[in-house]
Amino acid sequence: MTPRIPTIVLGGTGYVAGELLRLIAGHPQFELAAIMSDSQPGESLSKAFPHLASVYADTRFKSQSEVEKLLAETPQPALFSAAPHGVSAALIDSLLGVAAKAGTRPRVVDISADFRYSSAQAYEAVYKHPHGAPKRIAEFTCAVPEHLKQLHTTHVAHPGCFATATLLASVPLLSLGVTSPTLFVSGVTGSTGAGRKPIEGTHHPVRHSDLYSYNALAHRHAPEIAACAKVASGVEADFAFVPHSGPFARGIHVTVQAALKSAIDTAKILGALREFYANCPFIRVTDQAPRVKEVATSNYAHLSAVANGRTVAVMCVVDNLNKGAAGGAVQWMNRMFGLAETAGLTAPAPGWT
């Protein structure tokens, strides 16, 4: 039997960390070796995530020093960081330094925003604080797995959930050169996208039975989307992005619109999308408009499109915590360890979330 791969999760008490733990519990190769939480070292994992008590009944959060000891003793662990933006980079830098001194070789997938930009200056322009580990940036590539056939860096930065859905819808258009490089994006996200800490925008009585935009044309994910789109397609594109808060917990629905360079009908666009994602097991292109419930809690993305000869609209739905974060990260780690890309990720959506 192939040895199990020791797996470490950072940033242990948030929604994405909880989703990572759920996926690791069902993974054929990854085995949880440690989950780190600075705020709750020694506390029971099942206290933070009661729904995972059946698989992690005796597991407790570890401190940074305990994780450092484990890294120094493990030849090649898988390291996922679900630590917050602005914290993750310095933490990863410190842990990679410990590993280097010990001669171990962890592979990292960072789910925060800290390594999504190609320079510290680009990151700092968006987040308004210094980057935590600028010398590490060159060790990371930011892309969704479907858009990069070969990885040329040791580590990966996973795009955000809105970015994942938008990139899946827009990169084929840009790569095929069928639209202008100005794309208009309207996206709706579930409340889990705002994280575990309660704020007014995620408070249930405020959000329930309502729909509203926020940070229109000024959202921090817009430059991230443009940067990742350029890596994937080679095209410098402008994304006019308007995000919305939806009255549901999980999922993202994105509509990308652009002007066509020449007259193309719906059948041709759908055919082009199917060909573009022909070898991508988690992407399904449908004739019907995709719905969030078709993918919620899964690592699948459903796309559809319509065109009227002048304009094209591509719709994409993903689960924000899975395909847009933890699942996409596991998909990357599968590739980094030479496993089947689908390992541990093929469970379908339940359909009635």
C-alpha cells in the first residue's frame, strides 16, 4: 500500500479550515498530522467543528512550536494554510525556514491572498500593508488547477472563491480571443464567504430574503482576477466587478459578459467551452442555466453560456468553500504529490442544501 501523506492545516478554526478537515477525513492518501491554531492550542477540534466529531474525536489543536517540531521530523508533508490574509505569508515563511534547516521538503498550498500577486508592491497596493514574506513570492504560482497544465514553482496560491468562478467563466473567452478584453462581472456569494466571525453583512436577519451589492467596481478581488487571468490566458484584461451578498450559506453564482469580436451564436460558444474544458473532470458545461444547488458543498463547477452575435454571457456556479477554496487546494495538492487530481474530491453535491 502507498504510504499516507502527513498533512498539516494552518489557521485552524475558520470555515475553510473546517472544510479542509472534512475533505482530508475522506481522502485516500492525505492524513491529518496536525491542525494549528494560535488562539486555541490544546482545545478539542470537535469543539470548534462539532460536525467533524465522528472522525476527529480525540484531535486537538496544536501550537506553532508543535507544528515546527513535526515539520522538522517529516520528510515531505502537505501543508495547507487557511490562515487569514496578512498573517499567512509570515507564518508560512517561518515554517518553511524551520523545514529548510531540518532538510525536510513540505509542499504548500496557501488559500489566503498573501501569495496571489507576482510582487509585494502589487499586493500592498490592494491590501494597504507590507507583505509578510516578499522573498517567498517567487516560490508560488496563483491559478486554478484547470488553467495551468504544468506547475513550475514549489508551492501554490489558490485564487479566492469569487476569482475561481470568474476565471473559470472568463479565461476561455480571453484565451480563444473571441471577446474584447473588457469583461463585466456580476457575482452573488453565500454568507460563508465572509468568514466565521459575525459581522452585519452576514447576520442572518439582515441577509435573509435580501440581495444587495457591495464594493461595486472597487472590490479587492478584481485586480487578483485580472492578474490570474493574464497568467492563464496571456491577455491583459479589465474586469468591471460587482459582487453581491446572497441569502444562502454556501455557493457562488457569477455572470461574465463581454462584447464579441465577431458574430458567434450560443451553440458555438457552448461548443468552445466544452472543448476548452474537455479534460477537466470537475467542469461541466450545460445547455441550461447552472444553479448553485447543483454544486453546493462539492468540488464541481457548472457553466453555461448564451450569445446573440454581439454579446456573450457566461454563467458559472461553484461552492465557495470547496471548489473556491479547500477543494481547489486539495486538487492542487493532489497534483503536487503525483496523485490523481480527483482523489478525495468526487462526492457529488447533495442537491437539497
